[in-house]
Amino acid sequence: MTDTPTHAPQGSSDAKLGPIARFIRGTELDTRMLGMVGALLLIWFGFHIYGALFNGGGVFLTPRNLWNLSVQTSMTGIMATGMVLVIITRNIDLSVGSIVGVTGMVMGLLQVEILPQYLGLGHPAIWIVTVAVGLLTGILIGAFHGWLIAYRGIPSFIVTLGGLMVWRGMAFLSADGRTISPVDETFGLLGGGPHGSVGAMGSWIVGILGCAAILWILRSGRASRKKHSFALRPMWAEYALAALGCGTLLGAVLMVNAYPWPKGILKQENLPVDAVVSHGFAIPVLILAVVGILMTILMTRTRFGRYVFAIGGNPEAAALSGINTRWVTLKIFALMGMLSGLAAVVASARLNSATNALGDLDELYVIASAVVGGTSLAGGVGTIYGAIIGALVMQSLQTGMVLIGFGDGSYRKIVVGVALVLAVYLDNLYRKKTK
Amino acid sequence: MANSGTPLVELRDISIAFGGIKAVDHVSIDLYPGEVVGLLGHNGAGKSTLIKCLSGAYKADAGEILINGEKAEISNPRDARSYNIETIYQTLALADNLDAASNLFLGREIVGPGGFLDDSAMEAETRKIMARLNPNFRKFNVPVSALSGGQRQSVAIARAVYFNAKILIMDEPTAALGPHETQMVAELIQELKKQGIGIFLIEHDIHAVMDLCDRAVVMKNGQRVGTVNVNEVTDEDILGMIIMGKKPPQAV
């Protein structure tokens, strides 16, 4: 009975609530998520104001920094969504950083040294084959870990600690420690950068489609509640949610479109120096968004997701209910492996190279993101959006420390470490209070 | 009760051992429709182990299970469910972090087009069945960890009833409950009996057995001491069977 809800509407129905409490009650927003967003905004404004006061100009809340932040977050965010499932089922995966390393090397060798021999340099199929092989490699490694854990009964901590070392070693051996570069040109777009972004028009299309989806979700949710005559949200709350969702999304579009291509790139492309070309959303950010949406659907709308939560809440009850808990566990680790492979795509594309150190120590940031995002190490509780916000919080702290001039590593590590422990402590307090 | 015809369930000559210790040693029991059979014995007497062979949690080393006179293969909980055998466990096999509807449908979710969960439909069904079993139940949207013992037990029972159990196994269903909630469960058992459901009731409380059961099977050290019709014996007879393994003349 240690698991507490993160989504439950709490308390009694008294009418004398303040406007904020009434707003939260009406919209049924997760107060924990609101807290996290609040913390995020605090961090953002804190760094910006610190910069303005002591460094002669705040640079955190600028389109350029926020755009970079979004790209940097995507790699950790992609993996954190998978780590949520791992941690919900009371497991851990310490090997994700090393899987990034080894799949990155496999993809690097494939697209730079093997495929061009058969297809010719710059062949349009190279990036597709490379990504497919990378994801498959991740799935196989993850499934192997999952098999050892679920069917051979070795604790996940041990299996993945072994994996952490084995796959890092493999990453080195695969090319004797060489750095493989440059990557295929199309593949490189998956890492972002001026060319790996969808531009102003593309971003508006993404934004408008997203808004349409938000409105459709709210509408069909209301229709479904009506059909079964459950309590409906008040209309003002529906409008507020729609405005909040679409406003945030369109705000993000305006922000990424406000970051123009730098002059060097304009010159490279033979464009006039005074031309304004917007970046728009970077492709890795769109990959993260798609992963986040698919993973959320998986966790909330499918049997698999329901079983993941059930196993985390009570493994014995899940097994007695006829759930094949071992098979589910294997699939979770295979999925984690695939997402690590996808993160390797983004990371190696962004660096335009594959090195054996790719993804080093990423496991710690990924686990920290999931935990800061509200995933309980006791199992059974966690959300995908929480993990993504958690990744954004962790990345914001790191970026912010660099921007205000404490980027030499030591201070950054101290701040991130303290933030992790503090976040879990605050989470404990929150859970006790809402119980 | 006149038990004639084919029994609903027959466990014949079941044996199961764990590392050389015979937890169940050549035990046979049966159950007829609309009957409540109590299983009694000390801790470690083998009652729960025996019944887990029927619910699919364990597989017997020897012996056979017959459902409606036909041999049944039960090697996991899903097999048991396909024979309409439902189990309510002593440890309340609920996932604490999920709400009542998710628990009720766990492993048998209602899915809509595209294979996606239809949570609204599941909640609506849960509301319907809870209105029948426990009209005071209101906490549909909170994890079951927030429910009282009785409320949790009613979710567990609702799960069995909803899926048309023909054979119900209850492992100390009232162990964690207060007097009022115990009464509620007792009434529910009478109601289920009327519907022709056969119930195996594992109990420690002699009075509950005398009140609720038609027959009682007593086990000791993995073996069956005897089976009695509860209206032919006294509390003392049954206690004698449990404690000393003494078989009264009425027993078979």
C-alpha cells in the first residue's frame, strides 16, 4: 500500500475552494505535473535572471538556447520514456548508455564502411537500412537482457551492470577504438542542425495538426464520458484545457521559428547575408514527440501497458490474473533496447560521427530523468510525459550552469546531483500529503 | 444435501511435493453445484496447496482433475479460467496501483476497435456489478490501495462473479475483514450458492465453516483426515479432526 496515485482526483467536494484549486479540480490536471512545470519555469527564469544580473545579459530564455535545449533533451528523453516501463516493473536498466555506444558503432561502420561498397556513396537507402539495423541491434540486445532477467531469474541490476561493461567493451572492439565519420548525409539530418529542422512552414503544419489532435482528444473524451453518463468536466475547463494545450504548442512553434539560420550557414547555401531562414522544429525533437505520443498510447490505451502497471503494483496478482509476466518483462527490455538504438541514431547523427564513448554515463541521466519525472522506484507508478519533463529539467540545469559560467563540469555535476535527490525528497512529501 | 449425479469438480488422488516434502499426499475431494465445501486444517496442512492445483497456480505431480466428469488439463491460471474456475486469494490478488475497473478486468480487458482498451466501458460494467454486490461502493477512480479491506474484497468477489464463475475458490475471504464486512461476504456466499455456483472455502474459523458450508474436508500433514456433512457433526468433532486427526464415525 505504498503506491499512491499520481492521477487521482482527491478530497471532498467543497465549494469554498480558491480559484486555483477550482481550476485544478475542474480541469482534472495532475497537480504533480503542474509542480514539475512550475519547477522547470523556476529554473528557466532563475538562470535567465542570474545571467541578466551578474553576466550582463540573460541568455537562457532566448529562441536560440531553447531550441538547443530541445535538441539536447531529445536523446535523453527518448530513452527516459522506456526507462519508465523498466522502473515501473521494479527493474532497472544500467546498460542503456553502453547500448547507445555499441549500436552507434554498428550503424557507423555499416553506413560509412560497408553499405557504400554495395550501394554507392550517398545512396538514398543507406540511412533507412542503417536505422533499421540499429534499432534491430538494440532490440536484440534488450531482448537478451530481458530473457536473462525474466526466464533465468538474474536480477536486472546485475544483468544490466554486466551489459554496461560488456557492450562498452564491444563498442571499442568493433572498430579498435576508431572514430567513424562522417555519417551518411541523409542520416545526419536525424540529428538536427539547420538542415535537420523542418523550417517555418513545416513547424506551422506540425503545430496545427497538433492542435487539431488536442481538440479531437478532448472532444472524443467528453463524448465517451457522456455515453456512459460519467461526470463531465465543466465546459469552461474544457476550453481552458484546449487553450492551454494549443497555446503551449503554438508558442513552441513561434519560439523555434524565431531562431534564424546563422550567417555562416546562409553563406554556405549561397543565400544573401540578410536573409531570414527559420530553423523550426529540429527533427530529433519531432522524433521525441512521436516516441512520447506512441509510448503514452502504449501505456494508457493497450493491454501491454496495463500489464506493465499491474506487474509493478503486484507481480503475484498479475501472474494469478493470467498475465504472462516473464514475456511482458522480456518485451519491456527489448523496447528499452530499441529506444536506446533510436537514441544512438540521434546522438551519432548530431555529432556526425560514431565513437566508442557515445552515450557514456547516459544511463544515469536517463534514470534520473524518469525518477525526477515521478516514476517510483518502488514500482507501479510513472508517466511518459513526466519522464520527458524530467529529462527537460535535468538538461535545463546542465545547460543553465554552462550559460552562467559554471560549465567546467564539477559545479554542474554537484547541482544536478543535488537536484536529483531534492526532487525525489519533494516527491515523497507530495505523495504523503496527497495520500 | 443429496449429492447425486456428476460432481462439478473432482480432484482424484492429487499429490504434490516440494523438495521431498509431501505437501499434498494422495488427496481426493469433490464439489457439487450449489454446494459450499469447507477445507480445514492447520497452517501447512496442505489446503492452499491442494486448491492451487485447481486454480492453476501449481501443477500436481500426480492425480487428475475432473470438471463435470471430464478430465481437465489445468497448468496455469488461464486454463483454470477457461473452465470457469475463479479464485479469491487470501492475499487479495489485486494490483494496488490500479483502480477497481482495471483490477476487475485484469487479464481480460474490454478492447475496442484497433485493440485499444475501452476504459469507459470497463468502468461502466464495474459500476453495474458493484451496484449489485456492494451498493455503497463509490471509489471507482482511485487505486484500490485507497480502499478498505471489505471494499477490496468486494472488488475481488465482483471479479469472480462478473466472469460467470461456476466454481469459486475462496481462500479465507473474511480473514482481513471486520464483523460487518464479514456478514456482507457471508450473504454473498449464500447468494452465489442459490445461483448454482460450487464454492471451495478455505477457512480457519470453525464458526464460519459451520454457518456457511454444507460439507467440510479436514486435512492434516498433507493427507485428508476425513469429510463430514457439517449438520451431522459438532464443533468439537471438527476440532478433533483438525488437531488430532481423529476421524468421527460420521465421516467418510
